[in-house]
Amino acid sequence: MRKAVLSSALIVAVASFTFPAQAQQTICALRDDMGKMLDQRFAEQPKAAGLAGEQIVELLVSENGSWTILVTNADGRSCVVTGGEEWTEKPILPTKVTKENST
């Protein structure tokens, strides 16, 4: 049960990410076609994946730092959830805003 709750939370969290307003549109295709397109256009390759219910959530990353998150349904249809640049394996920690450096 806990696994299902965590999987649902992951899907909600991933689905909350969006592209900038001018680029908002759903991009979907069969998984093999989507993988080929992301490889040809951005040189992105699968880096990590996990199950969220009956869906597969994947992270594809290129050597130059572009990245895409895909969700693939049981029928083999993949949709881009979000993407971006400057992927890093190192954690990015938020900076603290103090009263001293906010004035």
C-alpha cells in the first residue's frame, strides 16, 4: 500500500512540472519512436527509470546536460512530462536568504 501511495505522489510531483508557457503542449508517441527522436534531436539516453503504478517514469539525459522526463503507459505510449538543461548528478542546495543579504 505504501508503495502505491509513493508511486502516486511521484506521478503528481512529476506531472506538476511544466514547460514554459510558450512551449506547453503534450508530446506523445510510441516509446521506441520517442526514444529515437530524443536521441536524434538532443542525444539523450535513458539514465534512470521507475514504476509508478502501471506506468514507467524515465529520465533521459545527454552529455551536454539536456534532460527529459517521460511517462510510458502500459500500451507503450510515452508522453513528455517536462525537460530542461544543465542536468547534474550533484545535489543543488537552495541558498538561504537572510535579512542581511536581502537588503
